[in-house]
Amino acid sequence: MQPTAAPTGAIARKDEGAQRSQPAFSWPTRVYWEDTDAGGVVYHAQYVAFLERARTEWMRALGYGQELLRESHDLVFAIRAVDIAYLRPARLDDMLHVTVALAQCGRASAVFSQQVLRGNEVLVTAHVRAAALGGGDFRPRAIPEPLYRVLKPLELRRS
């Protein structure tokens, strides 16, 4: 399964001062037995794993896989906060899309706006704050300039 544009439409982003509209990144996944509780619905903590995988694949699609960041840039991201709303349950064998949009990009942190969708139905919404840390010492650090220059223009437009 290849990541695609989100099925729910376009999200406005910054583009060097001009405002434009781009589809959010979307990562497809299916619900397996291991994702569910005894009732056959996705266990609440599993959504956090879906969100993490989508962010990882988004970064990889930008050319910055986790190993490259750690080995070449001495950078890892650690999750500082997650604000999540469970709106509807996903069930065994559902085909889901997990979206990623960059809500805010600071010098040493990023906030992601994410959704889990079944078709056009929003099941989960989340805002995830990630801190940039040194890969060896896990101390806060700035996002390397080359990566920052890639990320900053992708930031969601503020209304």
C-alpha cells in the first residue's frame, strides 16, 4: 500500500509567503486482530501507533527516514504531548487512512494535526507535539537547517 493524498480534500499550507492548497499526506492501513480488543474494535492505544507510523512514513516521503535523521543528523523526535479525540470506532478488517499535516514547525519542535479516517468518516483526531532531541544524548536541540527549510513551508496556514 502506497501513501497517498488524503481522501478528504485539501489543506491550506504556507508556501514562501503565498498561500496554496495541498492534500494532506495519507498513510493506508488495515485493522488486524492484533489491533483490536475482545469486542473486535480497535484498542484505544493502537491509534497512537497508527499515528506514529503515518508520521514516520510522511518523514520518509520527504526524504528524511528515521535512521537517516539519527545517523546523519544526530536527531530524533520524542513525543511531548498528544491530544486525541476518539469519535467513532474502527473495527476488524476496516481499511483506514491516517493523515498527517504539519500544524506548526518551530526551531526545536513540531506539532502535527492528524486524523484516522474510514473512507470520508473521521474516526479519530489528534494533535501531536514532537520535540527535537540529539540522537546520542537525548537533549533538546534545534531541527537541522536543511530539514527545517523543508518543513517550514509545509506548515498549515493560520487563519
